[in-house]
Amino acid sequence: MTLINRNIQVLSRNSNHWICEQKESGFSENLMYKDEDGKEFLLYNNDILLMKSEIDKSSLPKPSKRELIFVMGINSVEEIQKLLQTMSKESFLIIIETNPLFFSYALNKRDLSFFKEFNVILFADDLSNLSIFLDKIFSTTLIYYLKNIKFYFTYFYRSYAVDMCTFLVRAVKETAKFKAMLFGNSIEDSLTGFGHNMKNLHHLVNSKDVSRLKDIFKSTPAIVVAAGPSLNKNIEQLKKMTSKVVIIAVDTIAQRLCEEGITPDFICSIERDKETYSYFYENKNYPSDTSLVAPLLLYPEVFNEFAGDIVIPMRENVGEYIWLQQIFGLGGDNSISLGLSCAHVAFGFAKHIGASPIILVGQDLAFGDSQEESHAGGTIYDNKEFTNEVFSAINKMYTEGYYGGSVATTDIWINFRKWFEIEIFNGNMLVINATEGGAKIEGTLQISLKEAADQYCSQDIVPVKEVLDRVAEYPLDKEQMRLTLIEQIGKFTSMKLEFDNQLKIVEGLDISNTLSETIIENSG
């Protein structure tokens, strides 16, 4: 068997590898060569570079520590083998190679048998897909390694491509923070949300059945309007498009749009705090043909006072929402991807109703021309005292801008951006970023809002309110819901008594080193 066939066979055994499709012209015999003394040289960007497998002893893993080790470069096999010899058996080695010529050379000329180990994972693709790969691996048990991440840069990268090393560190740290944020709700927040869920349950009988909204606006353009500072330049263009698109707005910008004569078809919220009600709903008179899209965990007064239709989706893959759907017999696709922000709710809802293209405006996810400019005018953020209080303690960071270069942003906005990028990649959707400023969002088509209007929004659509009026509410009855919940309380009470009894048994055990497994099993 040839070396390349053996390497392919080894790599094919692990489904966690992320390897781009190889082009036939990718391999070059002349990429590397050896001189008479056996020294290896690389042809790179018209330069001839001396290659070494020189161990960086300061970056070696700790044998006694479980770590997630990111390695930049696949061709320095000796360095990789040293890492494998040094690291703990419980550690994982993630090898990153973003240069297709380097990977092709390794596939043909290096012995990659070390990939036989299940804890050695390869990413060999373009940098634009690195964040998606990182999200994928952090969605496995590797999430538990977030606090023990280590980096090792092979000789070539630490000597000749430091910018690539910097990119890797930033991408890993950003994704790690994003995943930590997804799972980072405090117990207090979770209990507050659950309390609101229970208080708001009776509103389900008045909510449009979300399963009946699935693809109801299929192939209809929708604009997700966020409150970034770049929105100011697009308000006039947005006015011209109101009859030609579904307008889905975040709560932060809803009042400004109404004042400008733009009636959002949907207003989206997600925050559970009272401030969401106070800032965006209290004493606001939104048009009755505007609908509210929000999960049950919203502050109850928002649902109590909203004049228009309400749409209450379930959250995907969350236990308490799955439970509610089961006990109330809600069939069909009633869940949407709610994400971390009201803009995510708006995007997830646009996706659920089948809108295409989805056009983003005001989705800066970065500061404007100055770091005091965080949102569009006409919002609560016009209050400089409020804005300073919100952002004064937040560390400013930098990310790639819409027009290139770097723009100032925050950890939270980076996490929000990553959510969009992952959703777009997984959904294979046409998403247009017509923000015309702020941070670059990978996977989007960047054109101006006027260009988007000319190309995709030339015809009037059926009025959204007219379509929504034909959609039935959830098939629920308040009295039946009450009886179901009483039954569930009885089941949970019985379950609690069982746990209390088991706890008393465990507390009564005289546990010692000589206590046999049989005694423990029989104690229950």
C-alpha cells in the first residue's frame, strides 16, 4: 500500500476530522526539497525557507494535566510526536493546517500514522471554516476542556507565519467564550426564567401556533432590523421597502421605526428582566397590526399589555420547553433557534417562516465612528449616562470590519456574531448583510440595502397581517392546561419524596473502604 493510501485510510477512521475536498492539482513534488546535507527547504511565497523540527520546550504539554492542545502545522511530524509522548493520555491534540499545499504534501510524503489515536483530530481547510469546526468540537465532551486550552506552534508557523498563530489563538478564545456563554446562565437567572415561563403559560392559548407559521413566507424577502449605529444611514431606504418585505425588528429599535413611519410586522424580545418591559414596552403604543415574537420567559407585563398578536415559540433542545410541548400535546415544529439576543430571535424567526433572502440591517455588532456610538439614534442608548454605565466596565476588543481593517467591539458582540455565522453555515441560507458598517459576518453576502432592494425586493408582498389573521392559535384550553399542571405537580411531589427517602438511606450508610458494592446496591 502506498503512503498516501495508508494515510487516507488512517484519517478516514475518525469522523471528527474536518478535511476539505482535495484538488487534483494541489500536490507539488517541488514544495519541499533536501540539500546534500539532508537539510529540508520549503518554497514559500517565492522564498526558500529552512525547515526544522525544532521542539519548543516552553510550550510542551504537562503529562499530569488533562489539556486541549491546539497545534499549528502538520508537516513537523517529529514535533507532533514529541507532543504525543509528553501529553496526558486524557488530553486531546487538535492539529490545524490551513494551507492546502502543506496538507497535500503531508498526505503524500509524511507518515501520518499518529492519527490512529482517537484523541488526535485534524482540521485541514480554509480559515473561514475554522470557527465552525471549533464550534463543532466544543459541542462534544471537549466543552469540559475549556479551562485547560494550550497552544503549540510548529517551527514553520512560529518562525514565518506568526499572524496565522495569532488568528488561531483569537479564534479559539472567541469560540470558547461563546460556548461558555451559551451554558453560562446563573441559577438565579434560570429560576427567574422558569418562574416567568409558568406565569406566562396562560398566554399560550392566545399565541399563534408556531408550527403553522413554518415556511408561511417561503422565498419572501425579510429584513431583520437591529439597532446598530449604521442603521441611521438606511432608514430612508427602509421606508421605500415596507410593502415589499417582511420587517422583523428587535425591541430596541421598534419605537424609532414607528416614529419614522415604518411599522414592523414583528417585534422580537428575549430578555427576562423588568428593564426590557420598562425601556421598550411600558407606555408604548405599538400599532395593533404589529405582532410580538418572544419566548415564555419574558417579563409577564410585556405579554399582558401588548395590543397586537403574539407569537410564542419554544426554544430548541431545551428540557423545560420539550416538557411543556409533551404535556400539552403540542405537535409539529413549534421551536425556533432563539440564540442569545433579540436579534437572534428575529433571525431564527425569519428562518422558521421560510424567508429568503434574509437581509440584515443595523447588525453592526461593533461600535460606530467613536466608541461612544454603540446604537442607532432614537433608542434608550441616546442617554449618554445610561450608555456610559453599560459600556464603561466592558473591555473593548477588535475584530475584522465590514469594510476590512479592524473595528472596536466587545466580548458579547463577538459571541452574538459567532451565533449568526454558525446558524448561516448550518442552514445553508442566503443571508445579505446590508448593514454597511460594523463587524464582518462570515457567510453573508455584503451589498448595500439599495442593491438588496433592487435585486430581491422589487414586488409587493401580501400584507403580513392579512396572512397572520388566517393562522390559528395553539390548540389549547386553559382549564385542561390547569388540570394537566395539577397532575404534573403530583408527579413531581411523588418524585421528590422518593429522592428524599433515597437521601435518608445514603446518609444512614456507614461508608468505609470495606463497604462492598453488593451492600450499596442492596441498600436501595
